[in-house]
Amino acid sequence: MICGWRQNVSTVYLIITRRRSSDTVQPIPFDNSYTQLPARFFTRLNPTPVADPQSIRVNRELARLLGIDPDWLASPAGTAVIAGNDLPEGADPIATVYAGHQFGSYNPQLGDGRAILLGEILGSDGRRYDLQLKGSGRTPYSRGGDGRSPLGPVLREYIVSEAMYALGVPTTRALAAVTTGETVVRDTYVPGGVLARVAGSHIRIGTFQFFAAQGDEEALRRLTDYVIARHYPEAENADNPALALLQAVIANQAELVARWQLLGFIHGVMNTDNMLLSGETIDYGPCAFMDDYHPDRVFSSIDHGGRYAYRNQPGIAHWNLACLARALLPVLDEDGERAAELAQEAVDDFPGRFMAAHARGMAHKFGLSEVTDQDTALVEDFFSLLAEHQLDFTLAFRRLADLSDESGATRPVAEEFTFPDVFTGWLARWGDRLKQDPMAHGERQGIMYAANPVFIPRNHLVEEAIRAAEDAGDYAPFHRLVERTANPCVYDPADSLYALPPRAEQVVRQTFCGT
């Protein structure tokens, strides 16, 4: 989300021309498709160069997936591309336009205010990916902003998005991060950075809202066909492809938000422009993982009313999907009344899909084959005890995994976390329930360990990494945190500091959008 006044898209914009890489070996194998859509879907412009870019980190595994030489990406030539100082052959840089509901209020025109989409790449897995530079300068959609990113949000997004990937959550990913050699003015002067972000695409609910609000049915149809072809090709053969698209997006979002809830993750700014049609998590601004559990937990500095609190995330996703359905009405059916009926039926399917996905995940977290209606009290009582006694969400579930089979070979977290005596009665009830479940002990504990990580990107560790980088140019804490959270479910007592919740003086109560 861009914080600031709105600038009209018709503003005349200077496009800076720079040389493209003339290397005989093309370093980035672009294969662009979004720019084949009509010109009103985006604005063509180049990133704004920076003074002195320096590489911070390259995601070598992701680079190889994209067919990019990681050594080249870490070189001065690759760093220049990530910083926006050079354009490789095949790049077709654009800023995309979209609208969106921000904290419930509709803004008819938003768009990429500090990001440039360089182009698309076909990965070795056969999937198509966007490569976007975040913090790459002003665009026609900056609305008075500087188009830059402070270093802190670049590091936060790199850490958290890669941790989410390791946790099995659909997400955008970080390909590389660089410093700019320039300062950015926020509350004070801070160093600047650029993040190279990779996504299945950057098409948002707000992208559909933009054209729907303009009454541009032709654009809606073109966009619908494009998203189906790119993300949901199975919908193409449905009796009503647009409806099949809506149903598929609803199913994906139900699964996604259920995974957030199961991990104690709070997105922080679930505006409709921050929800992707691909079903990936995007925009790790004021996000956080809970330490001690509370259903009303909020971290975002701009969420004064708790709209996007932990407990509200499923309902907000449902609301956002209703906005998508409304935008799709013209392409769902020529009969407006029938279109509304189809849209409502699809949206009404979300709660059931979410609850089913959440129940499956809860069964894994508690070590059960399934969570039945008879288990409701057991599950609810556990969360009530967590909240009442302010216990750590992540370690409490991890300790349950330990207790499911105390003869297991995995090192327990008992030295870091044990349940207080008040849990004795609940643990006995849970133990009795496990005895009734047909799952084998060895199988159960393996499933529980996979569902209950021990290492997450805790807020205080993320902030410590940011402070070390911004204040002292020390990136060692950042690198260690990225590497430790890349293997979140295997406990090593040598890394216990990464598993522990914060001490009182380390607690982080607010996270920020960085714009």
C-alpha cells in the first residue's frame, strides 16, 4: 500500500533511457506475456537508477530454478540489474495499474507506486514467474511517494517470504536484495534498498476492480481469459470459465488463509490490492508471527481498529472475495440477476472451504486423523488456556509434538518450553483422545513435527537483523536468520536462541508498511 496523496495517471512521466546489457549470453531468460495485453493495463517505464548498488544476498536456489546464473546475479553486472541501473536483454519493464479497498475504503486507482515489473520467466518447473523490482523509483501511480524502499522492509520481506516458502505456504519469493547507496526519508534518514521479488503473477483482486469500476467489460474479459490461461487452464473447458475461475480463486484463498491461521501468521494489511489471483501471499509489510497467543493480536502500525487482526483474517478474505465476485459480474453472465446469483453461490462456498482446510490442518497439529465435532471443546480449551496464560503459540504446539511420542529420536524443546501445571488436565484429555485415534505413534509424531515448526522469523529477531544492517552495516544476523528459518521443523539445541520467544525488553509490538 502506498501512503500519500493520489496522483492522476495522466501525469506526463519522464522515462529514463539507459543501455541494455550487451553480453553475448543472456543472463535472464525473459518470456513476456502480460505486456501483450492492451496498453491501459500498465505504463511502460524503466526503473530509476541508484547511486552505488551493492549486493546483500542472492537466492541461489531460486535463481537456478529461473535459469539465471547465481554467480552472475551476485556480480556487479547482476547487482546493477537488480538495482535498476541496467536492463538485460528481453526485459519489458512496466508498472501495472489496479484499484482496491484499503481498510474497507475504495480507492479507484492505485497501481505499482514503487515497483517495476521487469518481465516474466519460464522456470525449469514449467511455471511462469514475474520478476519485479520493489523500491525501484517513482511511477505514475506513486501518488506523491518517492517510489523507494527503506532497507528495513527489503530485509523483512526477504526473511519472511523465504520462511513462508520453507513452511509450505504459497508465497511470493525473494530472488535478491541490494543496497542503493542512497538514503530514504521516512521518520528519519535511513538507507535504501531494492528487493527482486518473484511471483506466479502480480494480478490482484484490485486489478479486476479497476476495470470493473470503469465499466470496461472488454478489459475484464481480456483479463479473465489471461488469468485462466496463466493460472487456471482447467477452467477454460468449463461451461462457464469465468465462474470456474472465481471458484478456483476462492478455493485457493481458503487454503491460503487457513495456513496463515495454523502458523499464527498475521498479514497486517489484507486490502483487496494485496490479494493475488494466483493464491500466493504478497506484500510483507506490517506482517508478523505471533509469539504469545491472542486471537485479537494486531501488529500493523496503521491498523488502529484491528480490522486485520488474527481472528479477523478469514472474514476479511471472504469480504475481499465478494469484491472480486462483484467485479466479475459482467463476465459471469449477460443476465445481471443470474450473474449475481452465480457470484453469491460461489462466495458463499468460502466459509465451508476455509473450515475444511483449517480442520485438516488442526488435525495435523494435534496429531489426529481428523478433528470431529466431539473434538471442538478439546481444541477450544487448548486455545483458551494459551490465551489466558499468554503462552507461546509456536512452542506450545511444538511441545505437543514432542509429547505425542516421548520415545522419539528427535530432540525435544522441553529445555525451552514446558506446559504449566494448569495444563495437566487438558493434556490427560488429549492423551485419551490420541489413544482412540487409529494413527500410529511414529506416523503421528512425524505429521505433528511437519505441522508444528520450531523456527519461525520471530519479530524481535527480524528487528535485530534490520537494526544491525541499518545501524552498523552488519548483515550477519540477517543471513543467519534466513538460513535458520529455511529448515523450520528440525530442532537443533545449538540454535535455541532462534526458537525462543522474546524477553520483555525484546518484544516488538508494531510493524510498519515502509512507504
